[in-house]
Amino acid sequence: MYKSLRLSVLTRILDDGALLRTVKAKGVETIRSYSDGKTVTIGEVAKEVIPPKKPQYAPHKYLSMGELTQTTLRHLRWMLQKDLLGQDIFLIGRPGSTRRQLAMVFLEMTGREVEYICLSRDTTEADLKQRREIKNGTAIYFDQSAVRAATEGRVLILEGVEKAERNVLPILNNLLENREMHLEDGRFLVPASRYDKLLKDHSQEELDRWNLVRVSEDFRVIALGLPIPKYAGNPLDPPLRSRFQARNVSHRNYEEQLAALKSMAPNADPSKLSQVLSCSYALVSDEAISLGLPDFPVDNISLTGEIFNRFPDITPFSVINRLYPYKSFLVRESLEAVENTYKTFQIPTSGLDPRSKVEEVRTVSGSGLADCAVSYGQSSSRVRVPCGSLESGEANSDYIQTDYQESLVVDLLQSHLVSDFCLIGPKGCGKSATVLRLANLLKYEVEQIVLYQDITSRDLLQQRNTLPNGDTVWQNSPLIQAALEGKMAILDGIDRVHSSILSVIHRLVQDREVQLYDGKRLIRHDRYDGIKEKYGLSDEDMLKSGTLRIHPSFRIVALAEPAKQGASRGNWLTAEMISLFLFHEMRPLSSAEENKIILKLYGVVNVGMDRILKLASFLRNSEDPILASLSTSFSTRQLLRIAKRMEKFPMDNAVETIHKASLARFLPPLAKEALDKALEVHGITGPKISEDPNIKCRVDADKVTIGKTTVSRYVTETKTKVPDIAFYDVPQHLMLMEWLLQDFTLGEHLLLVGNQGVGKNKIADRLLQLLNRPREYIQLHRDTTVQTLTLQPTVKDGIVTFEDSPLVQAVKQGHVLVVDEADKAPTHVTCILKTLVERGEMALSDGRKIVPKGHAKAGDKDIIEVHPDFRMIVLANRPGFPFLGNDFFGALGDLFSSHVVDNPDPESEVSLLKYYGPDVPEATIMKLVKAFGELRNMSDKGLVQYPYSTREVVNIVKHLQKFPKEGLGTVVQNVFDFDEYSSSALETVIPILQKHGIPVGAHLQNVFLSKE
């Protein structure tokens, strides 16, 4: 249809009449024309273009991204037609950057300024029209992108239309249809034709007094969206849809893409390029889509060209797997379909990657680049990659190289050369350590950003803040600061975030551009430099226009866990997410690799540790879903903690160690049985550690001894924060406290898990009392947020100010933070503790940052250095029914040294109750202990719902001690009246109590007269 399709771009003419440049497209005749103006002609469609008033706001260097293909030219011709007709455009198509980049090419070609809005579920009317800010005590309205575009004659790009909540976008309907809109500050936008007509009859002052604002005739809207319901999102509202002219934008055809790849990678084997491309297009065919496979990210194939060019020996599978990490998101049946496709194109999927290593890294002075020598199998090469600005990488003495991780670092380096990337791997396998290894090699300063489920798009880019005088301002997020300063931003936990929230960084990742909520724009370094050079602008001019330069060394690294099949939130690796990054999959380390690390860190460890390593490997590779689920408790992080402890305390019982690590006490019966069988198979046996009835606790002026463990007491001036409680020593509690004391001396953070009423708080407080350690306390609940966990908002003199939470105070002063009821807060909130526990880092809501001791930026204004004495003790109820909390242990358990706090055994419980009821008859105490012991056993077996605890028995004994004349049967009703309206519970509980001589439930049918 368009055989004679031609592109003619007439660029700005210099004063002497010389042509600045022409744009050429393969197979398309380029017509040069010399004119005083600038005209764009595509085929028979032509438009005269006026140079932009603010060139900083016009797209730059999109036309030079590659040759304009026939497919692209057809789209551009259609867009030019719609522009001439004054119609708004909707570009619809598959996920990826093609639609946005097509729009930018069109705007650059026509010299148009752009306003950009990325829509998400957080988008509100204020983001589109006007936002209210406080300046000098007065509320002032600031125009937002839609209004600025309308009044300044710019093009408004709305990306992600399907992500906006229902009834948000209809506020633009009248602006789209009639070019009219009522604004919050009382002004009214009117179309240019109507305004100009009024201006003929009235003065400018009158129109201004009437609050009328002219909408430029050059104002246009380009919306970008995905087809619904093929992809997730909200369908288009019919009135909104009817106001756009739609265009389906597909990816390049095979021939165009292959030609582009070959031009990008002249050093690559053409057959490899053809293999990868053919396989890619097979995975977006109708047959592949009918199998339910997520779209292959064809737009990202161009990224692989540079990798093939720099590393010609790289295997096709290594490259294609970075684009489409199918093992991380597909079920077995779909895996076979993908692998059969690979076999069809002769792409082997295993056993081909040679061993590789980064041999040398040298920083090229003043260039922002590092010269890296990389060995890859039998070959080697030198490449220059972006690097950080630190004089030397942050040393990590705990990192031990393994061949697998070093090869993975080379793979990451290859992707780092061309793009941001995502590392996917199970919890605790060493993702963070591996990425930090790359950062250290390249001398990057790292900005660790922990993501959580209820994070908003504003939290990712900018946050609202209040100045001391009450003015509201926008504060850059750590991600934006990293972009400006050339850091490596690590987004930890992208699998936890709603997909519409991450959409706000798509443009930052794919185009290296982003428009912030305060109107500022960040653009790629070469575009920034090109605009300055072309238009003779200074940095001050750019800053005045709100245009900032993204540092060329800036990189984003995302960390995530593999998608969980059947998860309630669905698979996070959607087609849209797959198009965002290059992906790398990281497996857990093998037992041999973990053994190597342990030997180098802690020397030879006893036989038990070797068996634990083999057990962990067995659980990870098991096809039994029950055993595989247990493997999460034996991550590499957890195994290193066990090895560290066994080096210091070699007499530890391996069985007890495994039971502690997996919280075996609270496992379901089937899982507990499967674990015990696995222990037996691997020769991990041994007697259960029996209580030492003679274990004692001794406290001197400067030392405390529990059992065989002696440590020095802490010296502090904050005596008021040291717990002072009444505590009765019983053997079981003292044995547990000895374990806690040992872990405390190893520098571990502690997690105490147990039923209600077993004494978790008392044990934690007693430990701190013995050690003379000041305590900060925080109790979590359902409404706890990330902000309240780190800061406490207060209002002073009408101004919202933030004070340090107990967490921040403990970090500053070296106190012990006790986090109570940790299971009550959502795990996506408590997950922000990960980097604090793991690396001593955390970003606070007010912009400050917690960093480890000795950090390069320690001493800066907004930097808080972690006190070396800071520790954390977390208390949580056991996971599962009947407790209503979240599974804190499942989410973060391997970050802590975990301990089960159980009800005391009968002997210890009797001793404890005698402390509380010295005058209560021992026979009565024995009745209570036996009855409650049997009820607890029944609870463990699922025969009784409520897990009766020591707290209930203590309260009964306290009552009997104070009121000895009260009958036992009456007093126990304090506990069992909760069950009065549950006949099934009473039928179970009453016989147990009666069996042990506790007179309850005496009804006529229970009374029998003896014979004379």
C-alpha cells in the first residue's frame, strides 16, 4: 500500500544555509530541501514544524536510536495525519518500550515539547490537574502535566492507561473533547478558537479577570496502553475510548530486527543472532500465546546485540535466558513447551556455559569507566563498563569466592554493560552478596532500597516533606538520588510490589528519563549534553528549566525470589515485568560450595555440620513438596550462622540445631515426621538434650554466668532503660537463656517464637536485666506501617515533625530493640528490617539513612551510623492456626537466630508455680500441671483448638494463693468460661479436668449415688 513511502526531514537551517542533518531510512528515498523553516514529509503527508520554545522539554536523540524501518514509517505517517487533523492518539500494543519510543521519535521529528504522566493505581485528580502546596502559610495551586501541556501547547503522553483506577481518567474527557477544563484555583480552560473570538470583543484584562485561560491549538494527547483483558488492568471507559484514534503498534518484523542486530554486532556469529531471533519470534507466535506463555520481550532483543558483539563466544541460550527466564515463572508443562522450542532451533539448554571469571579491573581515570579483563572458557576479552566513583570498593571480609558465583558475576557484568538487570533466586542463596561483589569490583557506592507490598509510586520517586516554616516540598527518593549521583541502586524485593507501582520506573530503566512530581525532569547524560551543545545552554539554564542530568554510571539492580505457583497474588513475572530488565537466575549453592565457604570462614567444623550441609542439599533437591518447603529454613545464610555457632560451641547437638533452625516444634505432623526421617537417613541422630536440674544463674558486679557460659555485663549510664523484673529461675528457662546468651555474644539478632503465655517477654527482659543492657521497646500491630516503624510523627506549632522511633534510638545509642508482636504487622512492612539486620543499612522516611559502622559517609548530616552494640530481639507467636498473625518466621526467619519458647516441662512448671503460690498445696499444683499438660498435648495433635499456656496456670495459682478458701473448681472457670458456649470444647476439656481431680462440670447427669 505504501510502496512509495518516503521520509523527508528538513532540519533547522544555519544562517549560512547549510543543512544540519538529514534522517535516512533503509530503502527510503531521502529528499533534501532547503528552506527558512522546517518541514517534515512522510510520503504525501507534510507538516511545517515550529522550533520548540523550551528545547529542554523536547525529546532528543530518539531518531538516532536506529534506522527508521518501513513499519515505523507507516506508524509515523499515520500519527502525522492525526496531528494535522487535531486528533488525540491511542497507541495500543504488547508490553515494552516500542510504543513510548515511537511517540518520542514522532515528537522529536516534529519538534514538540512533551509532558509525561505514568499512570498507576496511586494516580489521583491532583496528579493530572492541579496540586495544592503551602508556601509562606498560604495554599497555592500548581499546574500539573495535563494543564501545563494544554496551556503551553505541548503534547501530553499518558502511559499505562489501563493501570489508573476507575473514574480517574474521565476528568480529562472534556479536555479531550472540547479542550475545556475547570481548575481547582477557579480558572477555566477554553479552546483557542473560542478564546480568540472573545479576545476580539473583549480586552485581555477582562479575560484574565474572568479567569479564562487559552488552550493552545498545538495541544495534543498521546495515550499508551495495553489491550485488556489479554493483560491485567482496567478496561477503557467507553466515553474515554471514543475520544481517541487507535493504532496497534507491533514489534518490528523478523527481517528488520535481524538487519538491526547484525549492524549492532558485526563481531558476532550471524548464525547465533539468527538462532536467538528465530526462537524469540516463535515464542510470540499465536501457537505460543495459545499455550498461555507470557509474551517474549522482543523489544529487548536489541540489548543482546552489544553482548554478542563484546563476547562472541557467549552461548545463545545464555543470552535468550536473560530475556526470558522461563524456569522462574512457568509450571512444568509450559517448561517443556519452551524447551521444545529451543530444541527446534538447536539451542541446547544446559551444560554449555564455560567457567568464567573477572581477572582484573582497572579504573580509567576521569572517564567513569572501568577496564575489565574477563576470561570466558578458553577465551578472554577486555571490555570497558560503567563504574562507580569510590576510590576502592567496600571490603566484605565475609565474602568467599566460589567458581559458580564468580561465573555469575561475569554474567552480571555482561548485562551491566548494556542494561539494568534483575537477579532471581531463592531466599538466602546469596543474591545480595553476589551483587555487592560486582559493586565492589566496579567501585560502586550502593543504594539499597527495600521494597514492600504497600509502597506507593511516590515513595519510589519523590516524597512530600514539610519545612520548618510549614512549606510543603518534594524530596527526592533514594532511587532518584542514586540516578543523579551515579550509584548502583539495589531494589530488593520487586516480587513483593504491585506491578502498577513499578510501572513508574519503566521509562527510567528503558529510556533513562523520568518526570518527577514536582515537575523536574531527569534525562540521559548524552541527551542532556546534546541539548546543551546544540542550543548553547549552560547548566544553570538547564537547572532553571528543571532539567537534570542522569549520571552515566547509574545502574538499577533488582533482587527477587522466583514466582510461587498458585500464590494468591499471582505470578509477579508478567509479560510487562519481563520486558523491563535482563534477568539472571541464581541457584542455591551446592553442599560442596557451602562447605568450601565454611572451611575458609570458620575452619574445620565437626562431622555434624557436614551432615547438616548434605541434609540441606537433599531438602532443596527433593521433589516431595513437604521436604522442599522445609529447605527454606536451611538457606546458605542460615547454614553459615549454624557453622559460626558450631565453631564457637562445638558441643552443640546437631538434632537440636536443626530443630531450632526449622522451628520443628511447630511443624505440622506430616512435615515433622518427614524431617525426622530425613535426619535419620543422613545419620543425624542423638539423644534429646536433657535438662540439667542443677543449672544455675550467677550474677557478679561485672560478669554473669548461666550454666557453663560466662560473659561480661554491659556498662551503661542509661540505668532507667534496663529491665527490672521479678523472674523465677527454672531449669528449662535457664537452658534457653544460655543458648540466647551464646548467640548474643556471637553478635546475632534473636527471634523468640512460641505460643501465647509461655514467657517470651519475661525471658527477653530477664536476659537484658542480667546483661545490664538498656532496652528500647516497640509493639507492632495490624496498622503498623513502614513510616511508623522508623519515625513517629508529631505536630508542634502546627507543623508536622518527625521524631525518632524506638528503632532509630536503639540504632543510635547501641541499645537492644525488643520488637513485640512481630507477627501482627504485615510481613511486607517488617521486611524492611532485612537490610538493617543483614547489612546494618536502612533508609528512613525523612530522607536520613542508617549505615554500618565505618561507612564512607559516616559523619554526614543525614547519616546515622549503627552503634556497634545495637542488637534486636524479636518476639512472635507461632505461625498457623489458631493464631491470627502473619508468618514472620517464614518471611524473615533466616535473618535471625531463632529459638522456640515452649511451656515448661512438668518439673520446671511445678517449680515455677511454687514461686507464685508458696502456700498452695503441692497436690493442687500437681493436678493443674498434669491437666494442663494433657490439654497441651491434645492441642499439638489438633484435638483441642486453644493452646493452653503457663500463663493461665500461673493466674489460677495466684488466685488460690490470695484467696485460699476458693474452690479449685470455681477458680479454673476463670480460664474455661471462654469455652462455655462451645459444646464440643466442653466435651473434650471437662473429662480431662475431672480425670485429674479438678471438680468442674458437675451436673445432675454426672452425680451417681452409691449403693447401701
